[in-house]
Amino acid sequence: LKTVKEKDFELYKIVEEELNRQKTGLEMIASESFVSTGIMELQGSILTNKTMEGFPGKRYHAGHEVIDKMEILGIQRAKALFGADHANIQPHSGSQANQCVYASIINPKDKVMGMRLDQGGHLTHGSKANFSGKIYDFISYGLDKETELIDYTELERLANKHRPKLIVAGASSYPRFIDYERISNIAKSINAYFLVDMAHVAGLVAAGIHPSPVPYADFVTSTTTKTLAGARGGFILCKNEFSKKIDKATFPGVQGSSHLHIMAAKTFTFKNAMTDEYKVCMKQVVKNAKKLSDALQKKGFRIVSGGTDNHLLLVDLRPKKLTGAQLEEALAFVGITVNRNMIPFDPEKPMITSGVRIGTTAMTIKGMKEREMEEIAEMINKVAENINDKGALDKIKENARDLALKYPLYHGYFDF
Ligand code: PLP
């Protein structure tokens, strides 16, 4: 940041401070990763200078010849990576990708089904605080109280009762595989469209270690962040029959000009995700999540649904007589970053919660393996057991910093 340092020292210092936080802390927010230096080069590239609307071959500005090559390459890569008929790589974010799908096939007030926010769904799956819940008539499905898995029987009952035009699957805090085939069959039986928002698990799908929704869903949306560990943006995959509708809904329906520097970084993200090195990393992400889950369980935490199939775990803190807010704050103090999270059927309010969500992507990219997950579980337990002991927390803070510094950022292991 040479120029920024020279021309805007105030802002430069903030970025440096954040860099230092990222270097010295244990980043375990499930939606985070560390992106490769290639992503950062492209996101800061001259491509930001160009304004471009439309799609390759159908542009609204001159000077599109070079950019067309890039968008075509990105689309080809997304299609090849996920085995999809059609890809649109323009959505600025995961939320906008969902908005584009809704705008392409349903109308305001139409009935839609999505997973409850407080049981794992995303805001854009029908929360009343979000455009999705304000514009469309969402009916929510959730989890079985005993198994803490999606209650497919209830989902089917609700689908038959309400006959929505669209069913949305996918989640922000669900640690288990989702039975896409089963939901697809339910959608087909009532003539509804089926959208899978795979934002959290897209990297695991790309690596072939999580079931792919592509064969079952009419539409698949995702971010290129999270487990895909790439550009900060979104994309849509769909069956050929919906390609025109999806493109039209994205532009001019929901968005204006494309963010071409980000589109380039998405294109690079898709290439990264095809490498063997990336697949090894994603396998390790899942192994690490399982190890962390087992280690915390052994220390008396309750893990929602008994474990994890992916990159995240949900920890019920009630056996430790703590709330999510309390543990999040204490962990942040020692440099372990997680987020408070509702557990299924949580008795606490959303700002308090009984749980935390922990993800392993970022630390795995830095090079950590099972042994480090055991160390982290030990630290989390010590924090939980010494939450009011400043001296003990200071000591854990030193340990967390030492562990983080053993795996330097951008000298690392998986800079794909
Ligand atoms: N869909 C799911 C399942 C998510 O977890 C998120 C993440 O935050 C999004 C969509 C939204 O992505 P974005 O933050 O890029 O809008």
C-alpha cells in the first residue's frame, strides 16, 4: 500500500492494524478464508477502470473485446468446475445472486419456502428484516428437535400445504450434508422450482467432498468467498432452459455495470479450485472441523447434531453455563475470532444466543492441521472455564498469538 501510505496515512494505519490482527489472531469465523495473493492482485487491478454492461456479444459500451474474453473464460471455468449448463458470474454478492434468481422466476407476494434463519438459513431465505421476506411470502422450514437435522417430513408437509413456487435449500450455519435429491423430489411433486444456495460449502463441492446440488437444482447460487476462498462476489449456475431469464434478471433486472476486477478474481478463483493442492486443502478443512468438534466434545461442550460433515461446527454452550455473547467476547479478547450463533430451538435472544459457530477454513489455509485444532480446543475450553479471570485470559492470549504466528500469513502453505 505504498501510495496509500504516502497520501492517506490515517487510512493506511487502519489497514495495517487489521493486517496485524489477521496475522496474530486465530480467525475462525466460518464464512472467512485467506485469499491468495493472485486474488488481491486482480481485485486491485486496472480492470476496475472499465465500465461494462450486458454480456459478451451484447454490450452497451464500446471497448468490450478484451473484457469479453475474460467473462467467457470465467463462465467456462465455472461451468466446468461444477458441471453446470449455464453460469452467470456477474452478481456482486451472494445476496444479489439470490435476488437475481428470485427476480427471474417469481413475482412479489409469491409463496417461497426457505430454511429458518434461527436454525441455519440465510437472511435472503425469507427473513422479515431482508428484501426476501418483505417482497415474497416466505414459509420457513427447520430442523427436527431430536436429531437437529433438517426435518424433511415436515418440509414435505409444508410444501404440500402451501404449494410454493420455489423451494430454497442451503444454509449459513448447518454442519451437515443436505439431501438435495430429496428436496428436489418434493419440489418436483408440487411443480415448484428448486434453488440451492451453496455459498458456504461451494469449495467442498468443487473439491468433490460434499454432495453437489447441481444435478438436482434448477438454480444454484454461491459466493466465491467462504470455502471457495476467493473473490468477494457471487455467481449463479442454472439449467440451460433458465439461462436467458437468469441473465436478464441479473442485468438489467437487479444490477447495473459489472465489477470487472472482481470478475477477474472470480475467474482466478475457479481455476484455483480445480487444482489438486486446493482439493488437499479442502479435505484438511473438513478433517480439522471434525477434530475440533471431537476435541470440544471431549471437554464437555455439546456439538449441535453431534458433529460435522463440513467446515463448520455449532457449539452449544449451555453445559458450560455460558451464552454465545459471553464466549464470543472472551474469545475475541484472547484473539480467537468466532461468532455467537443461535443453536436450534435456542431459548436465548439472537443478540445473546446459546452457541457459537466455528469454522476451520482460514486456519487450514494457513497450514494448521489436527494437532493445532486440539490446541485450539484446549484454549477455547480454558477461556470458557476462566471467563472472569483476567490473568488466565492474558496467558491464553499469549498462547493464541504464538500459535497464530507459527503460521505466517502469505508465507504459507496454501497460496493456491
Ligand atoms: N447465502 C448464504 C448461505 C450465506 O451464508 C451468505 C453469507 O453471508 C450469503 C448467501 C450472502 O453472501 P454475501 O454476504 O456475499 O451477500
